[in-house]
Amino acid sequence: MQYERDWFIETMPEVKKLVARSKAEGRAEGRAEGKAEGKAEGKAEGLCQGLQEAIVKIVRCRFPALASLAQQSVSRLHASSQLEALIQHLVVVSDEESACKLLRETTA
């Protein structure tokens, strides 16, 4: 069956052109989809990295002694929802002890 199909494609110039065009369109479509996926992944990574940096800056400003703990904690978090929740808690936490507990619990 494979041989008959290949023979048909090879002997009919119109069919050969159609097959070549379809392959080219498929490759172009695949590249476009790959770029879109890569762009989406890049945006998500960039968002997480920005949130991680924001957390460290917040902690450094409010509780300087916890800056290295914050850096270690956020390096283990990669979901933007977790990072956003941590920011919300760190902004309203009242003391260094509570902030320390929050940073430790978040990554436990």
C-alpha cells in the first residue's frame, strides 16, 4: 500500500506539488505553534521571576534580617498564584517573627 501511494505521488507532478506544499505548510504551522508556546512559557517565567524579585525586595525593606531566607524560599516557588499569595501576606504581616514563619511555611 505504501509503495502504491509513493508511486502515485512520484508520477503525478500535480500531486507531488500538493504534497510538497502541504509539508511546507505543516512545517510553517508547527514553527508558529512552537513560537507561541515558547512565548507563553517565556511570559510565565518572566512573571514568576518578577514576583520572586518583588518578594525579596519587600522582605529586604520590611525585615532586612530575613532577606536571605526570602531568597531561598522564593527560589523554590514557581507558581505565580503561590508567589502572589505570599506577596499579599508579606505586605500585611505585622512582625519579623510572623514573616519568618510565613516564609518557612510557604516552602515546607
